[in-house]
Amino acid sequence: MDHMESSLFVGNPLQTSGAQTIQFLEGKAAGLKMIRMYNEAGLSMLVAPDRGMDIPELKVHGTNISFVSVTGFVNSTYFVEQGATGFMRNFNVGFLTTGGLSYMGAPKDPARGLHGTIGNTPAENFYHQDNGQAIVAQGDVREAEMFGVNLLLKRRITLPKAQTSIYLHDIVVNEGSRPAPLMMLYHMNFGYPFFGPETQLVLDPLVTTDRDGLPATDWKTFSLPKAKTEERVYFHSFKPDFDDMVQYKLLSPETGLQATISVQSSLLSVLNEWKLMQTKNYVLGLEPATNNVNGIEAAERAGTLKKLAPDEQATFDLRVDFSRMEV
């Protein structure tokens, strides 16, 4: 039954699909605003205007896809930029945490936090709407500093009513008077039960290294949770197809679902993979980005740091599709 036919059976369209703005009342999430978006195809998610228009929670057909850390949902008012520590105290992980805009990755300067500030910055002009075919959430998030950068992220998240898919459209504009560095990280995270020891990561990279630049081969093997194990980080580079697109796939035999992530290779030229098999910290991060997560200083040394001239903009398009695995 398509959307037009199903509409004949309901009084209020919110019965099958829609968006609602909600606000949390307890703990460190108190005051935190989110947009609950869901469709009749079976995808539901939370979008957080108070946290950079990121996606703290995602479910498909009732199955949890994302990872929620020990912090739980935390209001951005608690954020203090204090190296990695400040970021981690607010890092609920979720399905999507954005890093950037002018820097992300490992902070060498204690004044800079891990993955920048954008994921802890509230959005302006945010709204949601039903355009008949899809549910759309949109908002503007700014990274600005007196005598420093003035970068504006314009984010639009589209949830088609008849698909278990998410479309992410970002425009970053340099509204300052000087060239500004541009570093974007799409920290997409997968947790139990979608992600488990039997999960298959399907990639076709040209080159894969660890964070120290050494060749790596264990990037697609996953284990049961272990109390004593450390995170592993890998960097993948790819040859794009004729449309400048690259796809990554995750197959989940435990749930019978699969995820396909499609990104532009020219702008998001690196896939950072974060593999953490710890007890109670069991998560896989697939993180398409402008650079690897070794930080802005490493990007400057390598000559890979992108910059935006005044009034220049960069556009990023990502798509995530969920489907049943083929038997």
C-alpha cells in the first residue's frame, strides 16, 4: 500500500509518519530539544537542534541501529572545550555526531577540543515540515569567534515517507573576511543489536592504514566484547565511480538488515573507521571526512587541509539506505 492509499485510513497523518519537537525534563538532558522523525516504512530517529542538528538515535523496523554511550543524552549547555575530555563528557555517540567545522580530530593544542565544537552548538532557524512525500528537518549551525572564523553550516535532513533511507544535505559557507580551514567529519556509529561479532563490513579501499600510517588488515574482523581491549582506528581511501560516489556497506546477519552509505569522494576523501570492542563500549564508527582524524596540525603538514575563501561554500551530500539482507 503506497502513501496515498494509506492516507485514506487515518484521521491524523501523524499516525503513520511525521515529526514532533520534544524536550527532555530530567538529568543532564533537561531542556534538550529534539525532533522525533518517523515514517510508515519503519525508520524512526531523533534529530537534535541543540546538538548541531545531529542524530542521537536511529531505529529501523524497531531494531536499534545506533550506539548510546554511558553519558546518555546531554544538553550542549554542559559542553566545555577541554581537549578530548570535554568532548567525551558530552559524547552520547548516537548515530551521527558531526565534527568540524574548522577543525576536527585529535587535539594537539589543549585549547582545541576533540572533533571541534559544531556537534555541541545549538542550531538557529530550525524547523521541520511534511512536504507530502518526505519529512524534512532543517537548521543553521554557526562556528564563530571574534577575530576568528565565521563558518555557517546549513543542514537539511530528509526522510522519505516510503523508504528506510536518510538524505543529508549540508552547505558550509565562509561568512568571514578571511580564508578559513574546512574540516568535516560525519561520525556515523553502529551499535547492538545491529552491530555484532558476525557483522560484515563491505569496502573496496585502494589503501588502508592504521592511525600511524602502517598497513592494516584486521579492519573488517569483529569480536565479542572484551573487558581489556583498546580502540582501533583505520584510514581508508577509495577510487570513486563515474559519479564521484563511493559506497560502504554493513551487513547484519543478527538482525537481517543491511546499511549502505553513499558519499561524494572528492570532498569526503577519507573513511575513518573506529572499531571499539570493549565490554559496554561496543561500537563501530564509519566516519567519512575531508581528512583523517589525526587532527588539523597533521593535515597542514600533509598538505591536505582544505580552505574556504570569504563567501565561498562547500556542499556535502550523504545518503544512508537500510534494507533487508538478501537470503
